[in-house]
Amino acid sequence: MKEYLQDPTFLMAQRQLDNVAKAMNLDSSVHARLRYPRKSLIVSVPIRLDNGDTKVLTGYRVQHDMTLGPSKGGIRFHHHVTLGEVTALAMWMTWKCALLNLPYGGAKGGVCCYPEEMSDNEMERVARRYTTEILSIIGPEKDIPAPDMYTNEQTMAWIMDTYSNFVGYAVPGVVTGKPVSVGGTLGRIEATGRGVALTVKKALEKRYPELNAPTVAIQGFGNVGSVTAKHLYEKGMKVVAVSDVHGAIRNPAGLDIYKLFEFMKETGSVVGFEGSEKIDGMALLEERVDVLVPAAVANVITEKNADRIQAKIIAEGANGPLTTEADQILLDKGVLIIPGILANAGGVVVSYFEWVQDIQHLFWSEEQVVEKLDFLMEQAFDEVYELYQRKNVDLRTAAMMLGVGRVATAKNIRGLYP
Ligand code: GLU
């Protein structure tokens, strides 16, 4: 029954939990229960293509844990989506939410498809049919989806609309990352990148306070990578290399990020930007920089390229960009790795603020959102850093000890039903 969970990304997430369980002497009953998801739903998503043909896609929604509250996590449309990967991502959401002290468990969903090849109408049909199929397990008190790879505000509006039509009234709190006009929050789009930049700045201050104008390379120029680039640039750092699905560019003198945004808007890619040289997408990871931000897909730094990484600090903008083997090689080299459950948690933090506003029907200013986001991110960073120093473990272990520990405390006090 559990064969489908032999996926390498799931096994990596499970191994991380096992290692942390050992390091923190975790209660064996809690450990055993946290190794598997609570509920996994596999659905067929049949859609009519624009040319009249029918295609049957596969979708998933996995709820890893619901001890601290409803489960929370994004929905991705991507051809890498598998049950195993979605399960790993759901598990990381559990630790991420607990680490940030959000009253949520972890979930993730996805539809295996090629979004680049689909029209907007086809995407809408996928979003609506997928929502219909998972409708019985989502809801503002049960499980709250959000954007992830290749889903955006528009996708969330379709999900909200589909759910609302089924129950017969508007339910903005069923999903976060919506447009502001239908109950979204100010500050959500920038939240993840803003949080990544904040953790990079704090890590530099702690470990390399002497560096002025640190250099940065960013893999991925989607919502996470591009906003991270903007915030680091505004903090005075030199972004020397970035990439997107079309390739990577580099300029050792530093890229003008505002001009790059305009260029992207006109051409749809970073490649060809004035004054930059085109380099290989994977070579970007090996640039001689102070900070590397992998903000694209999972498993990009493995035992094959880890020893060629030259960065002093790696901030995981993406979920799971480093394999366990790569993690160890880099730690042995003295690289400071800010784990995704901390570095990219800004997105789910502002999702939480959006949900709180939706269920209270009371909306906040952007200043309020940003101030509370920075506060929660700084607090989590400081807690992780303090534990990392006190226990002499790496940052990922420290972050997981805090996240897993909070879930374990709640599980123990709630007890095992029946
Ligand atoms: N997909 C984002 C993540 O991986 C955000 C999830 C959310 O806002 O619920 O953290």
C-alpha cells in the first residue's frame, strides 16, 4: 500500500525527520505517526482541450498533519508532480507552519501537467475540475490551498469561485493568495521573496558582518526569485547572476534589477539583458558568489555538483533544492544553509494573515502586513540561530527541531485517538 511512497523526495523528507527525531530524542509514537501523511487523495482531472479533444490529468491533495489546526499549503501545476513529491512538500509545510507558530498543519497539492503548453481557458478548466474533485477535503476550517509553482492569483480566484458555487455563498477563506478584489491581502505577492531576503540579510550580519556589498546568484526568476533579487538589490547587495527557464545571465559588476524587470516585461525572459553574458543554467549554481539562492525546482544541488558550489551562504527559496547528500557535502565545507522551512516561510505567513482577515471580514493595511511578517520572520530566524549555536547542529536540524517539537508537544497533549 505504501509502495508509492518510495519516491526519492519523500524518502528524503522522511530521512530528515528520522535524523531530527534521533537528535531530539522524539517520542517514538509521535515519530511513527509523523512519518506518513494523514490523508492522501488522488483524483482524475478530465478536461476538454481547446481543440475539442479530452485529456485526463492526475491530481493530488495530501494532508500530512492537522494537529495544530487546518492543513495549509500550495497547489502546483507542473510535469514533475507525483504523489511522493507532493507528500514530501506537505510534510515540509507541517514543519514550516509550526516553526513560524502558525495554527496550521501541512498539506500540498498538484496536478501533473505542462502549464507552459496550456491556454488560459484550459488552465481554468483544470483548476475548476481539480477543485471540484478535492472539494470534500478542503475548506476554511479543514485545509486551505494557496499558490505554488505555475499557479497564481487567478488560479486561486477560480478555486474560490468553484468552491463558493458549490456551497452557495462566497467563501474567501477557502484559499489564500487571491486577488485583493476577492478577499486577498495586500503584501502576499511579495511575501516569500521579502522573507528570503530578510533571512539572507540576517545570516550575513551574524556570520559575515565584514562583507560589504555581498554578491548574490539567484536560480529562478519567478515570484520568489525575482522579488528576492529586488529586495537584496535594495539592501545594497550585488546580484551578479540570475536565471529562468530560458537560461542564465551574469554580470560581475552587478545587474540593475529595476531595468531587468522592465526587460523581462518586454521580452518574457532575463536572457539577452543588456550588459550581461549568457551562461549555462546549471553553471549559475557554481558561480563564485557570497550568497546563492536556489528559487526554482527541487533537487538541483546533488552529490554531483555540491563540491563545486562556491557560495558561503545558501538560502533555499525553493522547497527541497538540496538533496541530503548535497547538504552533508556543503555542511562539511562550512557553507551556512538557511533551510526552506525558514527561508521561504514568508509566503505562508502572509497567507495566514489573509485567512485571518477573511474569517474576520476585517482588512489590514500593507504596512500592518509587512510589519507583522518581518516580526514573525525575525523571531523565527533568531530562535533557529540560537538553537543552532546552543546545540551545535546545522540550521536545518535546528529549524526542524523547533517545528517538529511544537507538533510533538501538541500531539502528546491531545493524545492518540481513540
Ligand atoms: N506554496 C507556498 C509554500 O510552499 C505557500 C503556501 C501557502 O501560502 O499556504 O510555502
